[in-house]
Amino acid sequence: MAALNCSTPELSKLLGGATNATAVAAADFICGRFETVSKKFEDTTFAVDTTYLLFSAYLVFAMQLGFAMLCAGSVRAKNTMNIMLTNVLDAATGGLFYYLFGFAFAFGAPSNGFIGRHFFGLKAFPTQNYDYSYFLYQWAFAIAAAGITSGSIAERTQFVAYLIYSSFLTGFVYPVVSHWFWSPYGWASRGRIDNNLLFDSGVIDFAGSGVVHMVGGIAGLWGALIEGPRIGRFANSGRTTDLRGHSSSLVVLGTFLLWFGWYGFNPGSFFKILQAYGDNQSYYGQWSAIGRTAVTTTLAGCTAALTTLFGKRLLVGHWNVTDVCNGLLGGFAAITGGCSVVEPWAAIICGFVAAWVLIGCNKIAEKLKFDDPLEAAQLHGGCGAWGVIFTSLFATEAYVNEVYPEKAGRPYGLFMGGGGKLLAAHVIQVVVITGWVSVTMGVLFYVLHRFGLLRVSPEDEMAGMDLTRHGGFAYNDGDGLPAPGGGVMMRMVEPNGRGNQNSQSDV
């Protein structure tokens, strides 16, 4: 948008001459009012953009409810209260540690390419570049990464381990990665302040296929590997037992809540909406790119869901709603990195491949006896990595230049004629995220394991952590009894209120 200026000398010439006192006074008055109106327009722009960012932050935060419902439905009834509490504490613990350390490590400026050094505890905040709404939005992303990890280690992890890993992940591990790829000082950022870009392109990870989903997924991978599978998941004979979650209804509810929140996760990552693209197309601007991003997000998820539906039908012979929900989320995780710079038709390719990546990762996990109750490592780690590579193949020149106008002529997708530089940068992103999270979170989980702080005892795991760690079960007001095989027997209550000890159901 062109700057709005008013010059008293120039205007006075039109009103009667630069030497005419009345004309000069009138021009000065008009320019004064014009400047006031111009500032009001500028203030309105900031207000509209801030409102958009805050609304997007609220949507992303609502995904925590989606994670909670998805996790609750995916575990057995005897562990419902435990997994719900961990989801609440991911947000609460993440809030404090991201405030104290995380935001500073991620976006503290000026800084070096590895880590930020300012804004600890939001000191000297806000600034010209960062307002409180930006902090809130980034916090919502940080706790999303922690929520991913909690699903991988569900049903067998000590409560203190959740608190320790969540604090470390949101306060240090995730912020360092987001600094690398999203801060203007990060060594691989696509908007590096000195324009010294990695392979002349930097990494285009718009909303975090790598930064959020790979970080959470790889952290969960190491947690689940180090503490081992749940009791009964892989029998001594080598037979695999499917320890199904207790509520498909909660899984579907959580999936739809996450779908809704993803419209803040992906389109919201523009941070602002009131920005035109060019002077000759007033109807076309960042609001158009935001709409396109919502469309690509939708198409990738829908395609992945349908591909999973029919793919699993061919492989196992039945339709499974949980598999379809996971496939949908895998498509969303994959498109997150390139949602703003690809065509809608490319998003369909992204979702199709993401579904098979998830199916393949699950097959490998089963062969290796890797147990992840929510398939979080496979879904977010595997599909997130595919999303990083997908962006480097299908990013279009026009959209890259619109979304990242800081440097003209930067490389774009290999399959779109943009050469291999962006692909090289994204391969490096996959490697360094895998290495960094493996070294930090892998070591943390190993230390917790060595000190006996990671996994609950076999007796507690069989009885269920709701009973042994949280004082009772989630569904029966403390009236449940341990059942053979580790389930929960719930008393049937007759209309007269007397419990029937002989009528019990296994939950």
C-alpha cells in the first residue's frame, strides 16, 4: 500500500500560493488533519492484524482440548484421568517455562544463529517487532509439541517424568529449533536479517511440519523406545496384541477439534491479514493467501483420511474410524510446512503420500516392537518429515515471492522448476532436527530411566494409573475394581440404588 503523505508547501500552492498566509494556514490545517487520519488508519491496521493473530492463537490453544480428547479416547479406561491431567499440565507447565526461558531462546533479539539471548521473562516487552499477542501465539505452538510427545509415552509413564520432559521441551529444546528456522537471526531461517540464506533460500517451514511436528514426534519416539512397550502389547511368543483405546467417540471428537484448531495453526502463521499484494489488484492480498492456506490444509487432510480408509480396508479387511482419524491428522501434519506456498492440487498429493507414510511407519513400528498408543511418533515424526520434503518439491515461485518478499528470486520447488537448492536446505532441516532432538530428549529420557523416574511399576501399570496414582477411576466415582487382564470392572446399579456384585462389566 502506498504511503499517505501531505506536504504543506505543495498544498499551499494549490490553495493560492506559497506566499499567501491564508493559503499556508489552510494547507497546514488540512495536512494536520490528514496526518491524524493517516495515523488512525495505521492504528486500525495494527488492531486488525493483532485481533487476527489473537484469534488464531485461541484456535491453536483450542487444539489442546483436541489433544486431550484424542489421548483420552486412545488409552484404556483405567488410564483416562492420568492422560487428561498430563494434557492440562503440558499447557500449564509450558506456559511458565516458555515465559521464563522459551520465548527468549526462540526469538530474543539481537542474537546469534544458534539461540536467542533476550526477553527472558518478557523483560523489555513489547517491542516494535514483538507484541504480547505474538508471545501467546508462539506459546500455543510450544505446548502443541509437548502434547504430541505425551501421547507416545501414555499408559506407563511416571507423572514426574511428564513434568520434567514438558518443562525441558517447551523451555529449551523446541525454542532452539524454532530459533533456527523462524527467528530472523536463525542460521537456516528463510527471513534471515542479513539475507545470508542457507543455499540462497533458507528453510520454508511455514507453520512447522519440522519445527513442531518432527520435534514432538521424535521426542516421543525416544521416550517410547527407552521405556519400552506396554505390558501385553507384544506377547512372549512374538504375537502382537492391539491394546485398543476405550472410546472411539472421544477420538472422533478430538480429531474434529484438532481440525478446527488447525485453521489457526496454518493460516494464522501469516501473523497479519491486512496486507495487499501489489497496487493494481486491491481485491487480492494476504487475505487471499490465508484463504488458500486454509484450502490446502483442508484438501491434504481430507485426501489422507480417504486414502487411509481404503488403504487400511485393503490391508486388514475392515473399516476403522481410529485409523481414518489418524490418517487425517497425518495429512494435516504434512501440509503444515508448505501450506502457504503450494497449489491446492499439490496438497492432494501431499495428503495421499502422507497416508501411506503413516501406514508404512506403523508397519515398521510393529515389526520393531515399538509401542506408541497414539501413533504420535509415526504420525507427527514421519508425516512431518514428509511435509518438509514435500514443500521443497512443490513450492511455487509466485507464492514463495508473495509470502517471503524479503529477497526476490529465491529458490522454490524442485518439481516446479526451482532447482534443488530448497530441497538441499530441507534435507538438512530433517537431519538437524532429528539429531538435536535425539541428543537432548533422548539423553533426558535415558537419565530419567536410569534414575527410576520414567516408568511406573508393572503392578501399577496393570491396575491402571487412575487407581494407583490419582485416587480413583474417571468413570465410576471410585466404585470400580481391577479386572483380570488389567481392565476395570464397574458395578451395575439397580434402580433401587443397591449395587449388584454379580453383574459386572469389563471396561
